[in-house]
Amino acid sequence: MVDVFIGIGSNLGNREENIRKAIDFLKENTNIKVEKTSSIIETEPVGGPHQPKYLNGVIKIRTDYSAKDLLKILQDIENKLGRSRITKFGPRTMDLDILLYGNQVIDEPDIKIPHPRMFERDFVVKPLLEIEPNIQRLVNILKYK
């Protein structure tokens, strides 16, 4: 089993309900154990077209799925919750990003871990440090790889 940190966000529809449903979908999977969930914070969108504010947070899970298999599961959850991928950085009902997957560094066309922009985003780093304060050292190391 590996510790994985997932960024979660929503800025369309019932944002709170979207986040609750996404977490419920994760909990329903017998190969995923939701360990911790950060506070949910409201944030301004970064990049993309004009759009509503987001609710964002971070979830810690344990799983034996590979990073690629987990990515597919997260994308399926996004799709179940009505995610549309028409506009890059556009508004979305659900956004689930693998931030950290154990201590692995993955750089492939379809998956990059640690998430390439996570260190630029307070709405990721603050909730991450809230649920895993000791990860600061790892964050500092990975930030400069």
C-alpha cells in the first residue's frame, strides 16, 4: 500500500455536494482507504477563462493501485460527476489530481507526479500541510527536482 495525496476541487453546481460525492466514490472502492481529508477552502480560479470560485482541499488515501490505474479511477469519478474537458483550465464540477504518490517521481506524457504546478498553488500546499505537517521536508526536496 502506498500513501497518495489527491487535490480535490469544484467550481460548478453544488460544489460541496460534488466534493462529498467524489469522496464517497473513493470510499466505495475496496482498494482505496481514505485516511484524511483537509478543510475545504474557497479560492479564486487560477488561469483559464472567467469562472466562479472553487472549493478546494486535499485527501490522503492508501491504495495498492498503480499511479496510472488510480488516475483512470479519478478520471472516471470526474466523469460521473459531470466533468467536461472542453476548455483548458476551464470551470469544472470536479477536479481530482494526484499530487504525490508515495515518494515516486513520474514524468510521462499522460501522468506527472509530483503534480507539476502544486508548489505554485497555496490552495494545494496549505491543505496538504494541514493533514500531513511532516510532509514539508518531502515537499521541499521534490520542489527542486
